[in-house]
Amino acid sequence: MRKEDLRIVYMGTPDFAVESLQALVENGYQVVGVVTMPDKPVGRHMSELQASPVKKYALSKNIPVLQPEKLKDEAFVEQLRSLRADLQIVVAFRMLPEVVWDMPRLGTFNLHASLLPQYRGAAPINWAVINGDAETGVTTFFLTHEIDTGKIILQKRTPIAETDNVGDVHDRLMQIGAGLVLETVDLILDDKVDAIPQEAFYASAAELKAAPKIFKDTCRIDWQQPGRKVYDFIRGLSPYPAAWTYLQPQEGKAQVLKLYTAEYLVEQHTLPVGTLRLTGKKTLDVAVRDGFIRLLTVQLAGKKQMAVADFLNGCKDIETYQVH
């Protein structure tokens, strides 16, 4: 079969998924339909509907778009079947029921932003950075019943620098992943896939790390952790959803302070954990057990994100505050 004759249905929602879809279209593959999340209510009164990035791109290329509320809905399943896909590709979407992933004759494969079997779950990029990993990557695998457990087709690795935040790694994996999707489709088209069960990778893994969904409470900083862990935690949640802490004045109500960029300073001291150290209205450090976390970019609740120097200009008696 020529690649122009291969009928592909693509499933995805966020920016991360656009890159792979664009790569398929620009390389001459026939994407006969896109499945994405329903438009999301936005705005002050939630009265406007916002299309997903994948939908916006698909419409710009005149690709039919399906937006089911429920993936088991009979009308949606019939619509999907009518597209007569030979292959389905999933990038950053939802868990699919068997009636959907088992539909095309060549199967359904997923692009996952980790080196499976590590970091199965919703937030693999965040957790790799939070855990201080020196390496991550992307994996393509065939879908099966249990989420993120299917046979591995291809993997590609990339280092994580000590200064990378999750946004940096996300953008790199987005590019690498698009290339891996193309390689995977070519292998499937040429009938050269030798998919490997994930169990074959267990022996080389000291432990399997999970990547559960991240909620607001997940993002609160534990200042009792070693400084390196606090630093990795901040960059693993930057720029989104952002690590946060309570900024507590001597009197009055604590405010939520989000932290976007920081440095870890290894330094001996006798200050209680959470004490703020101010140097000439230019730098602001938080004491941890084995040094300080120097805050560089922050955002106070209700305010804009700003450099610490600007933040300090608007704060009186900041040295009397604590974080917790």
C-alpha cells in the first residue's frame, strides 16, 4: 500500500498533539478524520466556547472533526466506522474503549511522552523532571486494555538538563515525538513492526515510576525536603501548572505565591526552614535544610508573573514573612 492510500484517523487535543498531526499532513499521509475533545467553555461567565488546538489545525486543513462527549456513544462509533480507517493514532487524548481502539485493521498506536514502562499515566513529563531524572523520551506502542501497557514499537531518548523546566522538555519531546510517529507509521505500512511486550523492559528498571494526574494540592511545595528536591519540584511544574507556597506575614492572612524559576544554593546555615533571606531588595532566598532556594520569577495571587526584583519593590517588610 502506498502511504497516500493509507487511511488514518488521528486522536488528540492539546498543542503537544498538533506537531505530530502536522507532520503526517505535511508528509503526504491521508488523515481522513480527527477526534478531539468537545469545545471547552471559557471566559468570565464561561459563555464562550474554545476549540482545542488539534481541532483548529484540522479545520485549517479541511479535515473532518469528531468531538464525542462519550467514546462509547453508538452514533460516534458509527461515524468513526464510516471513516474506514486503516490505522488510528493517539497523541495526548483520552483512554479509549476497545470498540474504538480495536476498529482499524492495522490497529491503534499511541505516542506517550516517556520511556515506557516508566511513567505510565497522565503527567509523564512533569514527573520525570520532578524526580530529577537525567533522561526521558517518547514511546510509540499499540493500545490494549490496560492504559499505557501495550507492546512497544519504537522509543527515542533525550537528556534532561539540570536547568530544564517541564516546558523545555515538553517542547523537545513534541518535536521528537512527531518524528517518531512518522517512523512508526512507515514501519506499520511496510509490515516491519516487531513490537516488544513492556515486561521485557522490567529487568532493566530499578523501579517503575508512575505519572499520576497533577492537581492543585500536588503542586504545593514541601520546604522540609532537601534543596535539590525542592528545586526539581519547582522546575517540574513550570510554566504550568506552577509550584506554589503560602507567603505568611507576621500578622494577617497568608497569600498564595507561585514560583516559576529558581536556583538551588548549597550553603550551611542555622536558619529555620521557610525563613526568607533578603539581600538589598534584589534577591530573595528561602531557607531549606541544606541551603537556600533563590526565587527568580514569582506570581502573587491576583497579580502578574514578575521578576523577584519587581516583586520586592512592591512588598514592605518582606524579611519578616515566612513561607510554608
